[in-house]
Amino acid sequence: MDLLKPNERIDYMYNDDLRIIQEKDAFSFSLDTLLLGYFAQIKIHDNYKVVDLCSGNAAASIYMSYFNRAHYDAVEIQADMADQASRSIKLNKLENRIEVHCLNALEAPKKLGKDKYDMVVVNPPYFKVPKGHVINPDEKKALARHELAINLEQIIKVSSDMLKMKGKMFMVHRPERLGEIMHYCLENHLSVKWVQPFVSKRNADANLVVVEAIRNTASDGLTLRDAIVVHNPDGSFTPEIEQIISENKKQKKERYYFYCLLCNDGSFYGGFTNDLKHRLKMHNEGRGAKYTKARRPVKMIYHEEFADKRLALKREYWFKHHSRKWKEEFLKEHNVKF
């Protein structure tokens, strides 16, 4: 599978456990995306359906998926960005959990459904386009930063339309537009319940906010959090931000694996283990599975690593419930010869 196109690179998120494809000269994900994803994922349950509007290369969805087993729909208007998102999802082996939709967020309620999602996350364009204002000549950057394809009022209405009763919207935005956010939320049956400001350094004005709003709930009870400082005096990230960017590296986690065997009769077998070498030995000794016992010897031709046991088991289930033709295409895409 050709992952990279000309002028693209692979960047890393969260302890280098997550990889993302980005264009060298185009709009890339930044800290605001991770801040949005971090605070949203705290409220996401494994059975949630989440829609990521104005998703870009799906960095927020990929980040959030690390912490749970929810299903994500990423909506992005730019075809190049949506294509990058799809390839990044394959790179992280998340095809069974994140789906990319190349369309304007205005069309999302009609295309994906109303009253359907437990959560909407959105990192919208921050800036209006006043008459006579000169925008960035780079169309990709202009669409990401300026309200050309959708404005704040519209994105909040779309969010409300797609949420279930009591569903949550998480948005990252500029603090100077907080008044508009609260106004448009109230007009669309959303109540802002929680605001987290961020400052570049202590005693500075806030330059970013993450907002949580809930559909069809009372408008009182707003919590305004103490501002989180992003940078130390020397320019490095503060401990609070480091926690968002990466987990504690001192905590060694057990790893789990989905694997594929090529059996002696040419068939494929998908399985799960926390020890690849021992599991292969068991299969070839006839103690691994009933299916492989009569099809020995078997050869391990592919595996994927996971930090979460349930994700590895889900990957095994997903692989087993596809046709032989699909499995062959999957293995070819991952450069497996059989």
C-alpha cells in the first residue's frame, strides 16, 4: 500500500503511538486539536457514536480513539485532506472504528443522520471574512482558517441537529468569540456547561478555549475553569500539557496482538494473543485452535500490536467476519506475500 504521496510526511502523536500523514506545505494539526481531543475523550464511552466535524486529516478522531472503543465519523470538505485521513486511519489500523466522509459539514445531518450521535467534536475555522479582507492565497489553509464554507452559527446548528437528546458538543475556538458561541448554542437548544481557557504563559490573556455544551438541558450551571498554562518561561510545555501530549512513559503496558496465520491448506486464520512466539508454537503443536489443528503446519504472516486487549479482540473479530477475497486484498495492501 502506497501510504505517502509527493510532498507528504508521517508525523507522530501521543508517545509516538499514533501516526498521521500530513502535507509538508499545507495546514497541519496543532496543539488545539489535541486539547479538543483530550477533553472530549474524557466524556466518551465505548458504545458512543462520535462525529468529528471540520476534521481535517482526522487527527482529533485518531487521538480520541486511543482512549476508547467508540465509533467515529470524520467529516472533511477538502478531498486531499479526507484522503490523507483515510490513509492515516489505515496506518493506525483503525479502519473498523473511524470512517471518513468527504463533504461539507452543512450536509452532514442529511448524509449521516440527525439525532444520532452521542457527541460532536468540532475544530471549526476561527476567523470571519469581513468585506475587503485579504485571506490566505493558499486555498487549503484559507478553508481551514476562515469561514468560507461554513460559519460559526451554521456549525453550531449542524452540531445540535446531529446530537441525541442530552448529547454533548465539544468545540475549540478563540476566546473573543465565546459570546457568539454561547448565543448560537442557546438558539439551537445547546447549553454551554463548561469552558476551559488556555494561556500561553501565566498572567497573559486567554488565547484558546475548549467548550462543552449539552443538548436540551437547563442553561444554568456553567463552570468556568482556571486557565491552563501552556508554556513554561523557557518555552517548554508545562506538565499539564505534557500529560495531554504523551502518557507516563514509566508505566510499561502489556501489549496485545492480532495475528494472521497461513495454514497448510492455503486458508487464513485470524487470532489474538499477548505472546506471538508462544502462540505460533501452540498452533503447530496442535494445541492452538481446533481449526488449525487439522491444517498444520501454519505460518504467521501478519500481526498488529495493540495497547488494549479489547481492541485486539475486536480486530480479530473484524478480520474473521470478512470474505476470503477481502482478506487477500487486506494482506496485499499490507505487503504480505502468501
